Amino acid sequence: MCLAIPAIVVSVEADDMATVALEGIRKPVSTALLEDVAVGDYVLVHVGFALHKLSVEEAERTLQLMAETGVLAEELAEMAGEAGA
């Protein structure tokens, strides 16, 4: 389905890159579209890009709604597949 999904930044790398995590899955993403990304920030991730920073509350609320509708499981499976590719 490939929706944008909230994830937490676990490391910030050189060249506008960061590693984000969600449910034990880690994925590198570009932060070129954002300013001042830091470890602990929640960002909205879509096709390998961090698009927007979110508050913790907004990220948690979005993830809860995605889980309730079954979309979160689909997105996590897709992320896990990409991580293993």
C-alpha cells in the first residue's frame, strides 16, 4: 500500500540521512526535506524520505489508528521486506 508512517529517529548520519525504527524494524531514510532532525524525533516516512516531524502524541495517535484499521501490520510487513531485500 505504501502509506506514510510515523517512525522514531534512532540515529542521525552524514549527508542528510538518518535511521528510523518502528516495532523493531530499522530503516535508513533521507532527511533532506527537513531541518534539525534529532535522535528521538518522530518523523512521517514515505518511500525512504522523512517528510514531516510529528509530536509524540500525534505519532502515537496515528499509529494507534493505523493498528485499529489493520494498515499498520501491512506497512510493517512491507518495511520488513524492504529491510531484508
